[in-house]
Amino acid sequence: MIEAVLSQNKIPIRLTDERWVHITEEHCELAGMRLEVLETIENPFRILAGGEEELLAVKEIEKGKFLVVVYRELTNDGFIITAFLTRRIKYLNRRKQIWSK
């Protein structure tokens, strides 16, 4: 199954089953959080620049705990690369902010 949501730039961002398996194998704590991952793309708190032209959508899911979804936007399409949870806000704050709520 392929699901897609619109990014802040109104680009459809896909989450494929293959990517979801990759994400949950690497970050088992995200199992059961597929909708939250998609929601983070659609309604992030912040968007940060990645190192290789990717974007990082960030959303605080509980006090001091953040869901980060790494994705890439192309001209009329995009896709999720990975996602993870972190409490390391100082690490995220070092990145260039692209957009904020």
C-alpha cells in the first residue's frame, strides 16, 4: 500500500510499504505510528534542512520527545526516507530552519 500526504509546499509525499518496513525494522519504537509519521509531514511543528537536499519534518509528540520524518521533495512528487524519535533537540537546533509554525 502506498499512502501520500501533502507537504507544506503542497507536494504529495509518499510512504510505501517497503519504506515503512525499513523504518520499523530500524526503529521498532515507531511500529504502530504510521499515521503519526504521515501527520508529521502534513502538519509539522518545524521543517529543517537535511544534509543531502532532504527535509526533516519535526513534531513534538510528548514533552521533550520529537518525531522526525526525513523526506525528499521533487518537482511534483516526494517520498519519505526514514523516521525516528529523539530527545536531542540541541542537535536538531543546529540545522537550518526552513519553515516553522
